[in-house]
Amino acid sequence: MSDKRRSLLAEKTPFPDDLDERLRAQLTFLVEVDQLKTILRQSPLVAADRRENDAEHSWHLAMMVVILAEHSDRPIDVGHTIQLVLLHDLVEIYAGDTPLYDQAAGIDQQEREVVAADELFNLLPADQAQRMRALWDEFEERRTSEARFAKAMDRLQPLLLNWMARGGTWRTPGITADDVRARKAVIGDASSSLWKAGRCLIDEGETRGWSRSAAPQ
């Protein structure tokens, strides 16, 4: 990353000088993450003819956690899991979205996102910066039941959108139904029942021609 300091959104309309410094940092962060609404993903919306953005995606994951938590193979703290899904894509404000089936873009994804996490979360007061970074690392490393379920929701949500779009990103050139199964299998790390349902949708999508079958060996 360049040594040049990034311009922050809050600087467009600076806060009053007498604002509490901790609150100033918190509000600066909250204004900065408004950019999440501008980061477009590849998945198509069901209710409109456009792609979803990261903020919409994160909200949908939070709702899925609330509704689908009972399907977790292990007990989870719903509130903690919601925190994980709400912040997991914040780094894309600086790192950009990396499409699931774009192998070339994925090569340096981790490096880009780690740099972005350091920069973005450090806008917060030190204690909150440390907690936000710890939550993001937890999601990335999937070391807890909550993180594994959060990751499962991150894979299941676009699967649902692609089903409703009768293919969506499943039709990406060069991608087969087997590729989709391989990238979605992480759902099974958290929920055997949701992965069974996910496989059912992928299999049926392949039968209907919404994704490519692998060429016979």
C-alpha cells in the first residue's frame, strides 16, 4: 500500500472540533463503512434487475443467521455469529470484491484483505479496533462453531440467489456444477442439513441446464 494517507469520507464534512475524540473516531469509522453500499458483488438480486452490493449481502446473512441457526450441527451464539457476518466483508471497501469463481483475482486476495483490515479497523479506538480485527480473523480462520456457521451462510446466500436467477453466476464461463459443489461444500462444515439442501439445489440446477455438467473423462 502507498505511504500516502487515504482521504476519508468524514473529511468531506468535518465534525466539530469540540467533539469527544473517542466518539469522533467511532463516527469516522461509521461514515467510512458507508462505502460498503457501493461495493458490487456478482450475485443477482431476486427483487430487482441488478447485482447486490456488499451491505445488502451482509444484511441478508444476518437475517439468515437468525432464521437458520437451528440448523447448525453445533450450538452457536446467534448474536456473536451476527457480528461476524456483519463485519466479514468490510475489508472489501479497500480491497474490493473477489468473485468466488475468479481464480486469478483470488491469488492475492488474502494479502489485499489483511492490508485493508489493518487500515480500516485502526480508524476505531484501540480497544474496538482490536476486537473488530479479532472478529474478522475468527471468521477468516473458521476456528469456532460461530465462524463456521457464518461462513456457511456466506456460501448459502448466493446459492439461493443463483437458484432464483436460474443460474446466475453458475453460468460463469468455464465453471461447472462440480466447481459449484466444491466451492459450496464448506456449508457442510457447519450444517449437514443445509448442505443437503444446497446440494439438492445445485443438482437440480444442473439437471435443468442452469449450470454446465463436467465433460466426461
